Amino acid sequence: MRVIFSYTREQALSDGVLVDVTDLAREAGFRHPTALTSTAWSRYVQVPDGVTCQDETGRLWDILWMLAIKSRQLGMECETLFQLHVRNKESRMDLVTLKAVCGPGDQGEPVITIMLPEED
């Protein structure tokens, strides 16, 4: 098999396709580099207009903390679905599902990527 095109994790981070959250992930107990897809970031970390008493750090912490709890319950598998409540409207919170994938990075090292369930 011949590789025709390769898009590295480093390129995805540089392009903004992935958002590096490793520093806060380490505080939540993760040992591996961690990133969110830009879609997961825009939907569940960025604070929507009109939503008060929220900030990106707190929303990101909620995602990482719920993944940490799920990982402690089941052990971090190659692919883990987890849920949390997110307030994207001032008047209500919605239960959302995210997927965490632990796989090889650019040099074969373990990395974690958090994404929507339908993302690869």
C-alpha cells in the first residue's frame, strides 16, 4: 500500500481542526496529549450568545471531568462514549454525548481526541 496523502495531528492542531487542551486535561488527571475537534469545541466549549454565568474554561473542565469519571469507571478504552449536561440556551441544559478516542499520535505515542459521536 502506498500513502498518497497524510494529514498529521500536528497539522490539524496548527490548522485549528483540533484544539489542544492538554494543560487542563493534565489537571483532570489525563497523562496523554488531549485535543477536542473544532466542532466539539464550538458546540460545547464556546459560550453561546445570551448564555450567562458560563465561561470556556468551566465548560471545558466539565467535559474533561466527565470523561475522567467515565474512564475511572470503565478504564480508558480505545473509544469511549460519555455524557454531560451543557447549557447552550439560557433557560435549559441538554444532555449531550461525546466520544473520546485514544489512539496513536504522529510518532505512535498515545493521544486522546474528544469529538462528536459521528466524527472520526
